[in-house]
Amino acid sequence: MVKKVSLMLMILGAFGFFILTGCEDDDSPTSSAPAELEYIGSDACAECHEAISDKITNNGHGYKLNKVENGQAPSYPYTNVPTPPVGYDWDDISYVIGGFGWKARFVDLQGYIITGDAVQYNIETSGWSGYHSDEDPGTKPYNCGRCHTTGWKSTDDGGAHQDGMPGMAGQFSEPGVHCEACHGRGSRHVESSSADDIVRDTNSSMCGGCHYRNENHLIDASGGFIRHHEQYDEMISGGHRGLDCIECHDPHQGIQDPSYSYAASLAKCQECHTGANYAMHNGADCIKCHMPEATKSAVASNVYNGDLMTHIFAINTEAVGKDAMWYSDGKKAVGEVTLDFVCYQCHQDPDGVGGAGSPKTLEELSAKATGYHTP
């Protein structure tokens, strides 16, 4: 009798094991976990979103990192990077960092960013400047992929070295910032075509995930200018904390795009700032005065003009110079731009530095600017 019972239990146990393990091969939606989302690439997105894809071609995000193939320089819609640094040719370069708007840096065949005295190409001047010149070539890893690529996974998080290059501190799906960098992995969306299966985050904090420098969102400064790519920090420090980036920017369109409308951007200012006096001074407008080039990305034309518009917007109308913009160590900026950044775009300071207009003291500028927008 005991033997019969034991045999029966063995049979039932084996049958139960078969049922349980059989579920692992069951492809029915009710019994299997959803497939892991995968990156599909911007070309796949373009098959349905052709018009948006055409816009993105003229947007600088996609050119943050550019692969050099067959020894040929990357191509850009408005600029070109004619040559690598002295001592290198295109066969020695694996990727170009940037090159679309302000500057280009170069990655060697081992995945290290090339360092030295004349290794950064500045587009505005067609000249060269240094980049980490105190570090030997072949020692600075490329670890910028979180904001320069799509689908970045650092080696610290288990990622591989992209293209097998030891200097690449991670791997990515695509070089440059493409669709899935903002919208998330698209494998489910491309199957369902449902808007519910793709990320659509229009909050400015989405952009702020890359357009910042300081974890506390203070405004980093260096060399008498705001440092670049921290527009989010500038906005929330300068009074536009409640403004979403997409209220002024089409995220798929760059401002160099021929279809970009400067007039439409100005109209956005007046949608909120109603009732003010908009009598413009000698052709200046909201953007000219409230977004001066107090930020430097590559080169500055003089001590008052960097090469990138600030997103602080707020202006200090007191008779103080740019030193009042920095905290004591000069490494952090306050949330107001000073009048020299604003007015010496056109006027000159008493030493003749600035624009082509008449010389003005800070006191004269302050008297003009104070109460300027009062009706």
C-alpha cells in the first residue's frame, strides 16, 4: 500500500512540474512578461514621422557626436570641420564631438578625447584653441555619452566600451541626441503605433536633464562668463521657473533652421508680458536685451560678448559691472545679467570696448534702463 501511495505522489509531482515548467514556453499575453523595450534607431522613427525627421536634420542635438567613416569628415547642414588637429588626419579620428554650431573636439582611435594646446576647432573664428592642455593625449576618456548620445550605458553601470575602444567609458545605441534620447526606447511604439507606448514629457525638467551643470542648479561661471549648456539652471534662477522650454522652442527644430521664426519668438514674450512699454531702443528687442551673450561656449569677441545667449532674462539695472554677476570666487553667477553685458553689445564702455555705438558709462546706462518698461 505504501509503495502504491509513493508511486502516485511521484506521478502527481512529475505532472505538476510539467505544468509549471510548461508555462515558461507559453507565448500567450496573459502568461508571459512584456518583452523588454529596445532601441530601434531614428531611421525607424523617420519611416512614420518623416516631417519631424526632416526638422531634426537641422537641429544641433543630433550632431553632438559624429562618427568618422572611411576617413571622411562628418557632414553638417550649416558648418564644416575642415581638418583634425595638427598631427592627425581623418584616418586617426573615430568621432567628432560637436561641429554643428560652436566648436569641435576629436576622439582618437582608442576612444580618448584628444587634448593639447590647439586641439579644439572654433567655428566662429575658424581657429584653434586648447582643451585640457595639462593632460597627456590618450588619457582623457570619453564619458560624455549621457548627454551626447542616445541610449548611453556607462561602463560603471555594466556597459561595454563602444566599438571596443578602451577610452570609450560606455556604449550607446546611436551617436548624437536622437528621438529615443527624449522619447524612450521605441520597440513597443513601432509595433503598436500608440502614443501610450512612447514617452511624451514636455516638462522643462526633461531638457534640464542635460542642460545643467550644477546638481543644486546654481549657475556655474568661469573666466568672466557663464559656462555653456546650463540653460535650465539659468531659467529657474532668473525668474522663468514656471516656463516650459517648449513654450518658446520647438524641440525638433534648431534656431538655425530656415523655417525658424525669430518674430514668433518675440511674440511669445508679449503673450505673458502684457501692458508693458515695448518702445524698443534703436531697434533692440526683447531677445537682444534680455538674452545677451553672457555665456561662452567656444570663443568670446570681447569681455562683454561671449558666443551663446543666456537664459537668465532678468536684468540688474543698477550702475554695476559684470563683477556684480559673480559670487566671490567667480565660479557661480547670480540670477540677473548686468548692464554691461546688455548694453555694450551696441554701445562702448569708456575705454572703447564693446559695439560700434557711442560710449556710455554705467551710470548713463542705468539712468536709461531704470523704469524702461514702465507704461
